[in-house]
Amino acid sequence: MSFYQQVRGLLIAILAAAVVGCGSAGDGLPRQHVSGTVTFEGKPLESGSIQFLPATPDQATAAGGVIIDGKYDIPSDQGPTPGTYKVMIFTTSSGVPAPTDAPPGEVVVAPKSAMVIPVRYNHQTELTVKVEAGGPNTFDFKLTK
């Protein structure tokens, strides 16, 4: 997959998240806290971003956050609503950490650089989770080459 195809896929994901609403505190939706770990080849993913995108068009929310030292934590006021989600995980080889100062509910974009993990975990994700009302919604992802 070329760099331009990767960028195009990332922009589509960002646009999709913006269109379905990344959410904000006080929107009245039954958002849920989600957290977990992400490892790649058995080691914690140093930095990156994680996106929860609705698997069906009848869901109205998406959510995302940053991965730092293999952990992510999206609070309930920014989390997804109950339902099934496609999960996209991004990291780069640039050594530049993903931004951590994005406004709540904002989709975090990984810095420009070569993607480290296979596209089956991001642009062509095979990852899905079911977010339950009242949780616990802890999802650990063990990624491999």
C-alpha cells in the first residue's frame, strides 16, 4: 500500500469520525468508559492512537484516544455508546509520540511517517469489540506482524 493510500485511508477515517460525531461531554448519550492495553510483537506499543468507529450506520458515535506506554483510557464523557465497533490502531516509526493535547473527543492523527503495524489493524481493520452498557469495557489488543 502506497503512502498516499495510507494517508487517504487515514483521512477517510478522520472524516467518518467527524461526521458521526466524536462526542462531547453533556451530549446526553450513554457513553461508556473504555480502556485497555496494546502490544505489538509482545511489547507495549510505545505511542499511537486508537479509534472506535461504529460497525453499523445506526450508531451515532465514534471515539478515540491516545496510546502511551501500551495503555489507553477513554473516559465515559468521551467514550463510545454501547454497540459494536471497528477498532483502528495507528503508530509510526518516526519516534514522535502521538499528540496528547487534543480537545476531548477529537480524533488524534499520528505524525507523518511510515506505519509500523500492518494495515489489518488500522485502514483495513480486522479488530472489533462490543461495548456494553455499564462495562467493564476493557479491551486488550495483542498485535503481530
